[in-house]
Amino acid sequence: MGCKFKAISDERRRTILRMLSKGDMSAGDIARKFNISQPTVSNHLKILREAGLINEKKVKQNRIYSLNREELREVIDTIEEIARES
């Protein structure tokens, strides 16, 4: 679970998750929303993918990303559980 929390600790990665909550996007579409380099966006996507929070599929020459709602729900449930214990 720690990797998931690290993945959502960055504001840009949280923004990517918000964008993907509205629908699947290509890496290029995601990169165009930021004023940072494509390699930096790719690194953020890699961190989110390795944490299991997003899915990646290759369609022709594009990589399409989607939100992994089940894994994100697990993170939310953990946070809610911690909040209840306080």
C-alpha cells in the first residue's frame, strides 16, 4: 500500500488521476495539459502504473491510460479507516 500513497503524494499525479476519472487518455493528451516535458509526464505515468492506480494499453502507436478504480478505492477505504480510528 505504501507505493500507492507515495504515488498520490504528488500534485501532478493527483491531477492525472482526476483527468483519468473523466475518461481514458493518451500519454500525449495528458502531456499537453501540463507545462512540463514529455519525459517528466511519462515518469509520473510510470509511477502511477507501477502503483497499480492506472492501467496502460497500447493501441497502434499510442499508449492509452485509464483509471484503475478498484485500486483507488482500496486507497480511499484505507484513508477512511484511519480517519475513523482517530
